[in-house]
Amino acid sequence: MKQLAALFGRRARLRWLHLIIGGALLMPYFLVGTVLVGMAGGGEQLFSSVPAQLAAFALALPMAAVTGFFALVRPLSVAAARALCGVPPALLADGPARTRQARVRTAGWYTLHLALGGIISGATLALPPFAVAVIALPFFAGLRETWLLDGPEALREPWALALAPFAGLAMLVALALAAAAAGEALARRAPVLLGPTPEDRLAAAERRAADLAVRNRLARELHDSVGHALSAVTLQAGAARRVLDRDPEFVREALTAIEETTRRTVGELDSVLGLLRQDAEPDEEGTAYGPGLDALGGLLAHCGVLVAYEREGDPEDPGTVDPVVAREAYRIVQEGLSNALRHGRGDAASPVRLLIAVRERERELEIVMENPLGERPAVARPGGRRGLRGIAERAVLLGGRAEAGPYDGGWRLTARLPLTMSEATGAADRTEGRG
């Protein structure tokens, strides 16, 4: 049964079809070859002369090889090999052949496919009718008189006629064996000739790295935005619950802060999830990921902790601070406020101190946040350390730096970012060179 499946099973039939397609693709080149052979002097016996046919076939293959150098031949060949040859998709390359090595391999595959396909296609067209006629010889006298009229005398013997059906069946089996062997040969060579080159693997790795970078960036946005909102809402709701009967005005303010925080966070969350649904990139300025420093006022007003905000220069001016840098700075401030909510006190006597300064001389945007530490964390949340790591990652990606730790009885967060993306790129390159 396994032998029959290997010859006539679904995979064998698909590979046979793949070879027939190769024979069909060979036909234009073969016709040009026959014209060239005819022009060389074999015109009258062209279609009845085996040497002339072989010469046309030999001329067709170099022309097919030249066609195989076109970049789009590889994706078409890969699609056919995946669908009909049973080759695992991971073993074959995606996209057009761009490098010289890839094109040489593709040309070799294309030539091999058309050569084997031409042979198997020709045999498929010619051999089955002949084999059927041989099988029918013992049963039709008229067929014997026509076929064996000028043939050897031995073929008219009874024993020869008795063996004719077995000879015809052997021809059909031999054709199936040849087609299966040719299909198996193509399937084995496909990963070598159509597989990814080192350049293809490098390009695929770069695409995966870019995809992971985008996903990690989206994950940081979700962590900073949603994490801050949950911390603020939890703190405000807890405080409102404790004074619900004593201070209705405070409860009203707390509910207003919760409403504003959740509304702003839902908008940011919808923006990030929209990027995930569309599998899209942010715009050139990166503003699709979230707000910038111009939205800092709303964040500070409803962050759930008292903040004493100072600024030097004009950090909200897009002409001074690049929008991408401003967006990252907003997220750093947001995460710093989340830390203050979880671990700090931030009352009227000891508010959180925030300084954002534009240092023109150093061409840096400086962010300094200080908050007093409470006796115990106000809000506990799993994975809290990811926020500080995210701050450091944001700063390093822009070529800046960030540090956080205990300072003078409290907690200090400091971040320094380049003012523009051109300076950020240069600083990042220098940082990478030092690494």
C-alpha cells in the first residue's frame, strides 16, 4: 500500500502536476529552440527527428535559465513548491530574489523544474496511448495488422502477444516511477535552491526585531498609561471611601478626578489598541502612541497626588522639544507619578516636586521628580519594577539616561533626554559605539 501511495497517492499526483506545469512553462522556450534548429537546416525532419528534438530541448534550457534571474521568479516558484511539492513553508524563502546568490539559485531551480517537467510531460503525453495500444494488441486483430505489419517477425509469435499486456502495464508503472522520482528530486532540491540565503535570514531577523520593538513599545505604553490610571483611581476611590460620610466635597473631587483619569486613559488605550488591530506603524512624529508635554496639565490636575510643578524654558513648545521626545517625557513623568502614588506621601505639607527644564547649552531636556516616602506603599501592584525599567529604556532609546533611587529621605527620579530627534539619533549611536 505504501508503494502504491508513493506512486499514485495525493502527494505523488500533486508533484506530477507540478512537473506538468514545468513542461508547460518550457514550451515557449522549446518552440524558439525548434525555430533555431530549423534555421540550421533540419526543417523538414524537425518534428520526426529525435536528434533535432533533443537539440531544441538543449537550446531551450539556457533561455529558461536567463528568465530565472528575474526577481519575481522566486516567489512564484516558492508558491508552486509549497502548494504542490509538499515542502514545509519554513524551509523556503519569502519575497523576490534580491541578491546575486539568490538569483543564481532561483535560476538553477527554474531550469531544473522546466527540464524535468519537459521530460515527464513529454512522456505523459506519448507513453500512455502507446502503452494502452500494446495492452490491446492480443485482443484486436486489426490493431495487430496495422502495428506489426512492418515490425519484427518475433512480435507476431503467440508468446509475444501474451506478454504484450504486461509490457504495456510495465510502461505505465515505469512512467509513474519516473514521475515520482522526478517529483522527489525537486522536493529535495527546493530547500537548497529556493531556501533563504544568509541575506534573507538577516532581513527576516531585522523584520522580527522591528516587530518586537514595536510590540515592546506598545507594551510600555499600555503599562505606563493603564498602570498609572489604575494606581490613581485606586487611591482616589480608597480615600473617598474613608471620608464618604465626613467630607462630601472631597468625595465629589475624588470622583471627578477618577472620571477625568479614566476618560483620558480610555482614549490612550483606544489609540494603542487601534494600532494593534490595524498592525500599523505610528506616524513619523510618533504621536499616535500618546500625548506630549502639552497635555501635562491635565495629568497633574487629576493624578491623585499633590504636585509642585516648576519649569525652566518652554518644554511644551514643539519648536524647542521634538514631539517624540515630548511624548517620551510625558510617559516618564506619568510613571514617576505612579511611583509616587504607590510609595509616597504627597500631602499638602510635602507635595511631589516636579521640575522640567530645557537646557539649551547642553541641548537636553531635564526631568527631576522628588517625593517623600510614606511608611508603607499606598498601592501594591504586581510587576511594579517594570515602570523604572521602562523609564530607563525610553531614555536609552533616545540616547539619554535616567536614574532613580533614595535621596535625602525621599525618592528622586532624574532623566535627561536630547531635545530633538537628530540629536537623539546621534547620542544613541554614540552610546551604542561605547557599548
